Amino acid sequence: MTDSETASDDAPSGARMTLGPDAILKDRDGIALDCPACGTTVTVMQVIEDGHCPNYLDEDDVEVEENAGEVQGSGCTAELSLELVWED
């Protein structure tokens, strides 16, 4: 089955990955994963509630920081979501 066959019609476009048991971490704040873009640990609840990596910088944040004279770190541009897929 290809990624396009398993993805739902209303799912956001972008890269997809299948997680194995070794990709799921136990963090002090709950179940966590590593951000595929920058490697930062992100909890499943952060993905569900925020939809992005904790290091995420949106365009407004970058613009404000550039006007302040410096950009702190490179930030992350990964918008994250979870999709549950099952087969009958």
C-alpha cells in the first residue's frame, strides 16, 4: 500500500513517515517523539495541541527577532500532525 493510499483525503500534504516502537520515547511530560526536521523531543500532546515542533518559528516570530537585531538559533519549520491508519 502506498502513502497516498493510506493517507486520508483531508490530511495535510507533506512528508510522511511510519514510526516503529523504537521511535516512541517516554519523556517526563508523557509519550514523545523526535522532530523529523530538527531532532528536538516533542510530546504527542504538543503535536496534537500545537501542531508543530517546540523550536518552531513562524514568519512573524522571525520578522520580530530580525528587527531586534538577532535571530536566536535557526528555529524549526516543521508543522507536525499525527494520523491513525488501520486496515480492515
